[in-house]
Amino acid sequence: MSPYTTATLLSHSPALTYTALAVGTTFLGFSINALVRPASALSFMADQKLPPQTPSTEKEYKVVKTLLHFYAARNAFMGLGIYVVAYAGERNVLGALMVLGGGVAFADGLACKVNTGRGEWDHWGYAPVLVGVGLGLLGVMDRVIRRLQVSVGVKRESARRSRFTSVDLSILSLFISARKSPQIHFSAMRHICAKLSASITCLVLATIVLTMHARSADCPIYRLFRELGFVGDRIYGR
């Protein structure tokens, strides 16, 4: 009998369904906002402005309003589709919809990046959440957790059969060497400290590269590091 029941599977967690419903509500909110407040909806598209409704710009105004109606219809379809599938209890279909929604968010951000050069993170920030929830509903996380549990079980069984694990043996040999020769002990500790220093240096460099690459002021990574005081205006010329 399998130890994995419906109650223990992450894909059957109500939290994922509620999160998907919250995303559907967000899509519906974007749709209503585009119909009621078109100028506000355009602010999500790299802070574009609605053309004034004057005789000279009447054509541009109508074109933008038509595109906003298309945008509202698309978001309404996505939001209502999530609601219908969640109500039907089709978790696999709901997960696929969430992953596809992440693709839509990525495509919207890419369009902003290519056409205006900014505003992509207003859309890309949603993509990891949508894809993560979708993979959870599709059962991908269940398979990952199951493999990790099996791997941990095998390692525990191997450790139980032997008196010392490889880590125990390495620590034991370190102490034996330290008692025989303090110089060997110092060399080993220096080697460990060098590895730790290299890891910390790589982490700091990766952080600097990410924040320097995020030239857009609306990048969540830059905003987070700026709030924490890790970056400042003088470093990045802002």
C-alpha cells in the first residue's frame, strides 16, 4: 500500500487552489480596470499615456481604446477560465492554465522590453508565481518530494549499516591529525576557511551582477536590495 494519500500530496493542497483563484481574481481586476480606467491600465504597459481625445488625436485615441478592450477581454477570459476549471475540480487542467498564464506574463514583459526598453518587471514578477503554482497542481512537486524522500531513506539506511559515515570519518581523521601534528590541523582549517571565503565572494559578486544587470527602476531585486540598504544611488548612477 502506498504511503502517499490524497491528504499528503502537495498537488491536492487547498492552498494551491485558493492561490489559483486569487490569480483569477487578479486577472478579472485587470480586465475591469482596463474598461473603467483605461489610463491606469496603460500605466502597466511601461507607463504609457492615453492620447488626449482631441480632433487631431481622435484616431490614435480610438486605436488605443480598442486595444485596451482586447486586453480586457483576454484577462477576463483567463480569469473566468481559472474559476470554471477550479470549480470543476480539474487540477491538471488548472495547473496547465497557470503555467500558460506564466507564459503570458513573460510574453507581456518581453513585449514591453523590446518595444519600450522598460517596464518588463511589471509583468515578469508574476511569471514565477504562476508557473510554481501550476507545477504544484500538475504534481511535479509531488514527484520531486517523493524522490527526495526515497534518496534520504537510502542514505539513512546506508549510514545505519556502517559505523561511520564519510563525514564522520573525515572529522575523525581531522582530529587525529590535529593531535599528531598541529600544523596539519591548521592547514585543514585554513583550507575550509578558504572555501567559505570563496563561496561568500561568489555570492557577493552574483548579487552585484544581478543588481547591475537590473537597470530598470521597477526591478524587484533592485528595489529589495535598495530597501535593505545593500545598494545606493551613487553606485548605479540613479
